[in-house]
Amino acid sequence: MKIRKVAFIESKAPGNHIYSRYPVPRVGSVLLSTILSALGYEVKVYIEDLAKIDWQYVENSDIVCISTITPTATRAYKHAKRAQTLGIPVVMGGAHVSFMAEEALNYCDYVVRGEGDESIVELFNYLEKGSPDIKTIKGLSYRDKHGAVVNNESRPLLASLDELPIPDVSLVQDFDKSIIYPISLSRGCPFNCNFCSVIRVFGRRYRSKSIENSMAEIRKAASYPKKNIFFVDDNFTASKKRAKTLLKEMINENMKTEYNAQVRTDIAKDPELLELLAKSYCSTVYIGFESINPKTLIEYNKGQGLQEIKDCIKAVKEHGIAIHGMFVLGADNDEITTIRQTVDFAIEQGIDTIQLMILTPLPGTPFYNDMLTSGRLIHQDWAKFDAHHVTFKPMIMNPQTLHMETLKAMGRFYSWKYIFRHMAKLDFFHVAVGLYGKHAVKQALIEAKEYLNVITQLLETNNISEPNISIQ
């Protein structure tokens, strides 16, 4: 077949949360589209959180590529089926389909599992030229001529990230609507949290781009003055030595673009690193504190304690850097009081913004396998696997309690007191976050009634529902 036009789609998840109004485009779709564009294909990327899909373009494309994580899978499958019914080959990739390839192949023609930087090129070559043999394309899943699912050998992780181009954001339709410019300078995480799907895709070996290539990408992002850079690396400071070198380069070039980064609590043990983060205009650090329950931290295999969390908050705030704290609720050792004490802790410690997330069994993780085999998974309606809906049976609380108490706790944090406190400091960003937080919680509480009625019915019948994917 001849391939000229390619459409990339990144589906949106249903519902809203505290940062829905500040969408962060996932880098994968942009990167793969950049690779294909460099090979001469006409490519457009539609990220639904930013732009409406131009179905006229999509339906006139030669191939459609769709990226999905678990909560976007239901919508992604609908998009895939729409294109497939028109006879357009559909390729899917992303964390969810990497572990649910057989499911995905009910809606698409090919699944690229894991890192797709090389697999996508080989697949396009096969489709256009018949070479390489499809059986040799590592990381690819498809159906053979008899309809049987074939999972080719997994592809090894990319050894050198410097082989990758700088993602071309001009391919993203309506990118100007985003205030966030995402940058990924590394892959892999050396830690092993049992609920995290990241290491199942990118591995535990930390791989990073060279300082030279990293700086080139940062310079490009800084050329968009109205954007706030967000380093989407799972742990920006996984290699403290590398992070310090990079931050010093940013300071030496007098780059004054504010940025946010994801880090761990161990940054508090390195005063030099904190100083460099502050001097290089780090605005906010996103930290997965996960829990204030010592037993839960052990259960999560987090590798940090409560005192380390407190020390981190104190040290970061002393350097004038804001903290976005993320907590995951619903572990086997969590009680109702754990949820309430968590929001009390966040308020007392002066954490700037928080996300209280419900522990979610994502496919590919040990936690998902445990919940599935133990019969504690309530359903598999992937649209609800967004960390804002309970999808499993907790050990101590009932599911309804976990769901409602988490929402109420978010409401307690984003209170009028929170809003007025920031208003008094003329901190209008956090005023806006607080107002939107109140609105999001109010809406979620309204929607929770219907969802929890469904949960109750499923629990009464002890029936695990199939993915709620209705293709028109």
C-alpha cells in the first residue's frame, strides 16, 4: 500500500479532575509523528484535550495511529473502530494496549507494544514495501490470516535516547491552546512501586539524553515564551549528578523560563540540588508522597518514610519552590481515618496543591494481577480507571466509602479558606486552582451517586463486568 497521509490521535479521558484545565500532551504521539514526518509522510496530531479531531482529515488518511492509556482506552477504541470500518489501517500504542494487545486487536489492525520509536518505522516499511517480514518486527502484535493473535518478540529498550529527534510540536493541532510545553529527557525508573505501570513499559534502567541534546530541546521549548515547561520524566533527578550538570547549564545560559518537574523526596538530602533547582527557575515540583501511613508506604514499596516526607516539604519550601503533592489512597492498611489525616497533613504542612488519587489496578502492574486473581476487581470499565473512581474492593473500607471520602477530602483542601488565603497574597494562579478544584469536586460528588449505584449492584451480584465499550 502507498502511505502519504497519517493521522495521530490521542484520545481524552471522560470526566474532570483538578488539572483538567491544564492538559499536558503526552510526548509519545508527538515524538512518533516527528519521526514519520522526517521520513516524508504528511502527519497531523490531534490531542483531544487541545483540539477537536478533524474527521475529514482522518477519514482521508492512509493510516491512523492512536495512543492510549487505560482511562482513555474506551474512547480510543471507538475512534479506532470508526476508522477501521472505512477500511483505513489502524495502529494502536501506549501503556494500556501494550498489556492488553489481544483486547485492542478487536478494534485495530496492529498494536505496537512498549517503546514504539523503531517498531513504527519498521511497520510502515512493511506496509509500503513488504519488508521487513512482519514476523520479525519486534514489539508488534497483529492477527494472522486465520484471525489468531500473534505477539512478536518484545523489543529491547532503546539504548540511546540521543537517536531520537526533538518532538516537533508544530504537528500538534491547536498546540497554542496549551500553556504547558512537555519535555521528556529520560526514560525508566530505578524504583519499583507496585501500582505503577511506567516501569513495565520503560523499564527500571534509567536512560537519559546527553546534556547537549537536552539543552537543545530546552532551548526550543524556551522559544515559546507563553509556555510553562513541564519535564514529564518520571523522576527528573533520578541521576542527581546529571541533574546538577543540566541545571548548571540552564543557569549559565541565563534561561529564565519557569518549569515544573517530577521528583522524589530524596532531593531534600541534597542542598546543592535544591539550590540549583531554585536558581534555574523551578516553579513547582511534583512529588509522589503517596501516603502518610508508614505501613502503606511499605506496601507500595515506595522506599521512603513519613519523616523523609516531612523533611522534603520543609526543605523545598525553604527554597521558595511550590509543591504539588500526590497521594494514593485505598491500600490494604488504609482506613477512613487515613484519608482524613492525609488532607489534615497536607494542610498543616503547607503543601501548595494536592491530588488525592484512588489506588487503581492498571493492567500490566502487579497490583492489577493481584486484584484480578483474588476476585477483588469490581469491573473493567476502563474509562473509570482514572484514579478518581474506585474499581476494586479495599481490604478495610468498602468501595463506596473510599470513593466518597477521597472526594470529600479534596473538597476540604480546596476550600474557601484556601482560596481567600491565596487571594490575600495576590496569588491568582492558586486562587484559580482553588476555584476550579471546588467546582471539580462538586461535579464529581454529583456524578458519584450514579456510579456508586452501579458499584453496589455489581457487588451484590458479585459480577465483574466486561469493559464497557459500546461501538456504534
